[in-house]
Amino acid sequence: MPASHSCITCAIRGPQCFCTLPALDLLDLDTIGAPHDIAANQTVLREGYSADRVYIICKGRIKISAASEGGRLLLVRIAGPGDVLGLASILRTTNHKVTAETIEPCQLKSIPRAAFIDFMRGSPDVSQNTALAVAREYEAALLSARRLALSTSAAGKLASALLDWARMNHIHNNEALEFAMPLTHEELACMAGLSRETVTRLLARFRVEGLVDQQGERMTLHEPAKLQSLYC
Amino acid sequence: MPASHSCITCAIRGPQCFCTLPALDLLDLDTIGAPHDIAANQTVLREGYSADRVYIICKGRIKISAASEGGRLLLVRIAGPGDVLGLASILRTTNHKVTAETIEPCQLKSIPRAAFIDFMRGSPDVSQNTALAVAREYEAALLSARRLALSTSAAGKLASALLDWARMNHIHNNEALEFAMPLTHEELACMAGLSRETVTRLLARFRVEGLVDQQGERMTLHEPAKLQSLYC
DNA sequence: CGCTTTCTTGAGAGAGATCAAGGGTAGTGG
DNA sequence: CCACTACCCTTGATCTCTCTCAAGAAAGCG
């Protein structure tokens, strides 16, 4: 059981990480959370279900999506270490508005609602990080909405999805953007509100036009500006 | 100058209101904010500009939107008394991601970033309300994204826009939903990601089918369930 | 080396955008 | 009181883009 993760010795801190906190708060965090190891392709939160706890992601990536009854899917974002799942629902005491599924083996820390609220109210830093974490979720949702509403063409939507992904995961930024693209065409389609086939066709077109290059999981956007301009 | 609004005597408190706070916090709030009266059709925040203050809405409604270079528009929500503008941007220290325009004469209270952060960190209740306010923004953005991505048909998108609006502004709920609909077809189109003409045509169709009834600004949805089912 | 998952490419149809022209209503000012 | 303007709504015709259906290729995995 490697689930004995300690928040105090944890290495994954960063400006985008909820658990970047003063030592005192980390001690508290360590006591109130229950660690979990979860396999890939498991559902952590299910849309529509009541929210009684939050999950802090310690390791692994988790797909955040919303679905319609008709089976249509919207991929909102991929959450990673330092993100908190279920925050907005806990705060508002509503049902979950999204579904969260692990896409690889993950290490989470679950905290019951009441304990989390106490934890938050007990420290200004925790409060601020909580608000920040929700603000990040907000921005991801807004990006999705923008993409879907403001692009007139399918090309624009896909370009926007790729650029947004690049901004969050870029490795090099020497004019061209290079990054890991683990998403399938199906998943990109769900991000951009397109059909799988259209994504395939557009990526082929982008490749021919020299805008995009893909070797395995490594994707390069050679002319971000040109892609941007498709956004219209 | 009726801009001498006091937070302590202010009547518009509610569960959805940022300024529903203990008396002590209200005293603080009263000292740090500068009241403003603003005419209709004025821009309060402009997308892309840097965020140096938040605005609490005391009176009036404000349109929150995002635009593309091509002039295309997405209407995210209509904010009202008790909402806070620019919160997410202040917290993340990014540029504004949305534009806010008054749609009627408004009374606002502006608070510089530093003062607001101090205010927030100084009280658990303010912190919690801040997080809550951002969570509400998140939910609105998510609703927009859902609507745009998950509805296959234009009818579904419009139905979803109407239902979401109804949920936020309903008056009666005796099977049928009745509410004020001050939005023009153009604005509804921006909410649903459709063209103005399509909105006109669909509303006409809904009227013929007995789903929707409109008398001036008063709109009634007679069969919410049927509208819902269009969502697919 | 079969099996599943993912990608590729083609052909056809339909929904909605766009363009266009006209009508209704409210506000303004002579 | 009436012209005039501005804004919004309505309806029609056309055309294009993307979805859908279909059939197969490629690639990863036990």
C-alpha cells in the first residue's frame, strides 16, 4: 500500500497546486485526509450524485467531463496533481455537475465536506488556495464555452482545443509549441464539440498544411498564429 | 449622488449574495469599497484588460460576455445584486477573461485588489463567500459549455438556454415556468450559440407547438419536460 | 497472431448559417 | 400629430459545412 503519502514530504508543489501551503496547514491537511490508490479508468465522481467530500489529486491524471442523456460527451479538462475534485459542489452543496474518471493509476486524498470546510475556514492561506482552485476550474469551463460558441468553423474549434491544450502542457516554446498529446481523436472531438471523423480529417489537413506535426504522443504546432487565426 | 450606499443597512441579502456576512465583516466592507453609479450600456470590465479591482453589484443587472476577434459573442450570464465581478481574475492575477456591461443603471462598489485580498483573508466568512461566488461563476460557465457541446440540434440549445434562464429567474413553478425574459433574440442567440434568425424561427415553432408563450417581457414555458427532452 | 481499439477515407443528406427584404414598434423632434 | 429614425422581429431562399453511415486499414495488446 503506497497510499501512505504524506503532504509534508510531498514533492509536487507549484503555483498551480492547491497544497502549496505553509507547513502548519500541511500538518492539518495530513491529518484530515484519507489517502486512496485508484486504478485507471475508475470513476471518482459521478455527475448528478450528491457531493459529500472533495478529492485532492496527489498523483495521476483525471478526466473531467459532462454528459447528456443522449450519450453525448463534453471533455472539460484533464486534472492533475494539485487539483481538487468536487470543490464547487461542496461549496454550493449541490450535486456534482461533472464526472471525474482516472485515466491512469492515481493517488488521491479524500476529505469529508465538513472537515474540508473547517480546514478552509481555519486558515487564510487555505481559503485563498481554495478560491484559486475554483477559479482555475472556472477558467477551464470558460475556455470550453468560448471554444464552442465563438468558433464558426470546425477547424477553428479544433485549433482552439489544440492551442488551449498546448498552453497547459507545452514543453518548448521556440515559436513552435511542442507537447504531449495523449488524447485520442474521440477525446479531442469531445473537447471541441465535433465528431471523431471530423477531427481525423482536420488533423490530416493541418498536417498537409504544415501546421501540425505528430510523432506518437509528441505533437508540434508549427504556426500557432495561423491556427489562432482559424479561430475567427 | 445616491452613491452613498451603506452595506450595513443594505436590504439585498440572500443565500446567493456575496455580501451576506456577519455585521463585523460588513463594517469592514463598508470602509474598503468605493461606491459608483453607472448608467446603462457602460462597460465595467473589458476582456483582455488587466484586473486591478473587483466590483460588487449593489443594484442593477450586468451582462457578462466573451467575444472573439471576428465579432462573434457568447453571453455567459446576467449578473445581479450580490454578484462580484472580476473575482477569478483578481485571484489568479490574470487579465479579465470576460466583458461586463451594464444593461440598466447600476450601483457598484469597487474594491482594489490588495484591499479585497486582505478583506478576504481576514475573515473565514468572507473567504467562504468568495469561494462560493467563484463557484457560482463556474457553474454558469459550465452550463454554457454543456449547452453548446451537448445539444445536437438548435432546438435543444435554445430549449436549454430558456430552461437555464427559467431556473435562475422563475416566478411561478406550478408545472409551467413563468419568468421575465428581457433578452432580445440576438442575446438569446448569443447564449445558445445560434444565429438570431434561427432563434426567431424556433421560438415561433415552440409557440405553435404550445411549449412557449410570451406576452411582452413575460415568458411561460408550458411543458418544461418536453423542452428538456429536446436537449437530447 | 487473433482481438480490440483507434484511425482513415468516401459518399450522401440535412440542419442551420447567411443573405435578403420587409414589417412592427417605440422614441424623438419638428 | 405626424414624419423619421432606430431597433427588433419575421419569413423566405439558397448554399455550405459537418454529421452520419459505411467499410476498411493500422496499431497496440494479450
